[in-house]
Amino acid sequence: MAAEKAAKLGMTRRQFLRTGGGMAVSLIAMNQVFGDSFRVSMEEADDPDAFAANEPQNQFIFDVQTHHVDVESEWYSKTPEGNLSANFFRTFRPSAKSTKEALELLNRDHYVKEIFMDSDTKMVIVSGVPTATWDANPLPPDRMVATRKHVNDLAGSKRALSHGLIRPNLGGKELEELERQVKELKIDAWKVYTGAETGKNAWWMDDEKVAYPFWALTEKLGVKNVCVHKGLPLGVFNEEHCKPKDLIKAAKDFPNLNFIAYHSGFRGFRPLRPREGEATDPAYIAWTSDLVKDLKDNPKVKNVYFELGATFDMTSAYQPEVCMHLLGQMLQVPDGENRILWGTDSIWNGSPQSQIVRLRRIKIKDELIEKHKYPQLTDAIKDKILGLNAARLFGIDPQESMKSIKEDKLTKKRAAYLEDPQPSNARYGWVWKSEPGRRPNQKFGG
């Protein structure tokens, strides 16, 4: 279909797939495979401008989970941790000609390009990964905060916030690191990994001895949001401790903090399809359905939230009906439409734009709504998911933010860039093959 449409427009297939028409063809193909899952028309495939014309304009999109790497190249070749990291990151860009090229495609310049030039994202949170020592980390807290400054300086407005990283299983000395990051780095929220055995053992959010001193100090120092990797063990984390079963008690004991389950607790594609009868929810999806049940059973707990990073990307691309169950169940939680936050895990998986488009266009099938009593994904709910919910949690006024963003330097750079854009529209992952990534055709910040 893409080749046929491209020929009619006098384009190569690759040129066409970079247009809105190419995105429309992709969604049409997915509908042919998975049933009527995305709102798209053949007219949008025939006219590359028609697709863009039907997309929301000036939508506030706040991506609360983004990543990149920022360490000296010698670290990868001269340290055991660096060598291991290089091999791991190489899998994110399987079409790169070398490990060096793969790492370049994950650097800060590409981060700015993929997110702020090639997508409609307006704000981000810079996130990180866990290590026992910062010298073994591809983006330690000080460099996460440096990226926040870099992006905001480029824009001349507030476009980026930054996580800090804490490891409660390292013990009491980590409380000093917590205080350092709050007072010196001015971090905006915490990112924690209960399944990471950075200390002697993995840990739980509701462990009164291990975790609670950190939440108490967090509250005392005025940090409101604790973002925790739940789900997706990835073969590197302690699987049991990636389950979201420890959030309710922690949330009850610290009602002034918000606990945000990154990846929504989704275990991943084992199994891919919903499994009937394994939980009280009619379509059980490990472990998200478990968290949904916990929140339904504890309606007074208002400070636990879902985040969609990687989970929405995988399910919407490879099994949209699973995605419909995920979102439908989250919306059934008390006040559910206000408790889902947008995150993409970019740029591990490329530019977030295709994910943004999929959320804008996905709908819950009528038969699922009738059978499971799911709410429909309205445009108003999607606006909340894509940015308004996160804005509320992180103290951002979306209207004021959009006023400054509209006139800032990044918006002007993007306008110039879009005169001759070079997006790949490629998705990347641990096992998926895709087109080679592209280097930025201009520097952003040098």
C-alpha cells in the first residue's frame, strides 16, 4: 500500500512513510490485522496533509519518562560496566553500523532532536537507570540535571524537569545522597527501582525499615512525587520485587506523597493476550490488573498513579486489544481518568511521535465496552493522559506553559526544522528491526 501511494505522489516509499500519509497507511494496516482499533481514513493516506490537519493543534504533551546517555566514550571501552552497558544499548539501535554509532544515536543531541524536533512533545522529565555507584551509570543524577538545564537553556523556557535517583537498599548513607540531590541538584521527583539489587537485596516500597526513612525525608524536604519502576523485569531486575503489590500501604502511610507506578506495573508479553478468569477483573493482564484491583479495593487511596512508558508503546503496536483492556481497566479505577500519566521511554525506542499518534487515534472497541463496561477514550480523557494529569502533579500550569512555549527558542527551531524535517518514524526496541537512525542535521546547543 505504501509503495502504491508513494508512486501516485511521485515519492519514494521511504519519503512517503515519513509523511502523515505514511502514518495513516501504518494505522490502516494495523486495523486490517487487529480490527477497527484506530481512527483513520483512506483519504488521510491519499493526502499527506490531510492526516496532519486532523491531528490536535497546540496540545499540551508532557512526557514524564525520557532517557538518553551521557558519558565519555572511554568509559564504554575501558570499564567492565561501560562495556556491558555498550552491548546493552547496542540492542536499542540494531541497524547502527557500529556500537559507536548506536551510542551516538542515544546522545543528548539526538535526545533533543527525537523529542522536541520530531514529535509534538512540549515538556519532559529526564529519567535515569539504577546502578550501585554513579561512576558506573550512563546518566547519573548530576548529568540528568545538566540535561534539564541544557534543554531549558535551549528553549529559554521551562521544557524539562529531572528525576533524582535514590537506592534505599544501600542503607542509611543514601539518606545523605537524597538530601544532596534535593538541596544541590534541585531534583523535581524521585525515580526508584525496587527490583534493582543495587544493594545486597531488592526491596519494597512499604518496607518500614528500608524505605520509610526515605519517604519521611522526602516529605520533609518538599519533594512530592516518587516514581517507581514496576513491571517489566527485563531479565535484569528481581521479578518478584517488580510487582506493584507494595504501593497501597506506602500510599496510605504517606498520604502527602504521590506514588507513580512506571510502566503501570505491566509484566510484559508473558502472556501477550488477556487471560480470562485469573483475577476478579474480566480480562486479566499481569500485573496491571492486580494494581487495578488493589485500587478498586482501596477507594480512599487517591495518591497512586499509572504511567504508560513502554507499556503503551508495546501493547498499542503489537496487540492493540491488550492496550484497550489496559486503558479500560485503569479508567475503571476511582477517578481513573485523572490517574494516568503519559510517558514513552524515549529515546530508547526512538522518537515518541508514533506513540503520540497512536494514543490520539486509538479507540476501545464497542464490543469490549459492552462486555467489560469500559469507558470510551474521549478526546478530553486523552488530553488528560497526554499532559494535563502530569501537569497537575508537578505543579505546571498548562495554559501559562503553552504561552511561553509558543514563543520560545525551541519552538522557533522546530518551525525552521519542519521546513525540511528528517524524521525516521522508526520504532526501536530490544528485539525489533527497523530503519537506521539518522544523525541530527543540525546541532542543538553547540
